[in-house]
Amino acid sequence: MFDLTTQIMIAKGVKLLAEIAGYSLIGLGILHVLAGADRERNMFYQALKIIASPAMKLTRLITSRLIPDHRIGWLALGLVLGVWLAASLYFGNLCRDAPAEIQLQLCRKD
């Protein structure tokens, strides 16, 4: 399907997107608690809400309407953590089986 280099780059990209979404969901949860009722006027809360919205929308699309909206954030975080874990394991397996020159170029811990 794809060569090894492309697979490693895709795994790194998925892992990076999951990290960004995960950190924004965690930050959104922290600001939700700390900012209180004025959180909708908080600039950082709005920025994190925009960044986290694809994960929230995907989670709402996957789940049924029986799940209340205030639970979607936790479910989105779980979904993002699952995607991150799967991408990390896939990336690790690809790098373990890769030739030495590809490991040196693409499998560094940077």
C-alpha cells in the first residue's frame, strides 16, 4: 500500500494530531473549572474550544443522543487517548522493524 517511510510519517502525523487534541481537551477542562461562569468570555477558553471542536464533534457523531452533552468532553478525551495509543504502538512497531538508516532519520525521539 504505502512504503515504510510514508507509513512512519502518517503514524507520526496522527500521533501529533492526537496530542494536540488531547492537550486542548485537557486545557479546556481545566479552564472550565477555573474560569467558572465567565469562561465563554475567556479568550484562551475560546481558542481551546476551537482546537478541540473536531474531536468533540466526532465523538458526538459516534455516540448516541442518549449520552448527555456534558459527558462528551470526557468521551472525546478517551477517544483521543485511544487514537494516540494506537498510533504510538503502530509507530513503535514500524520503527522497530525498519532498517537502520530509516530509524536514524525518522524514528528519533524528538
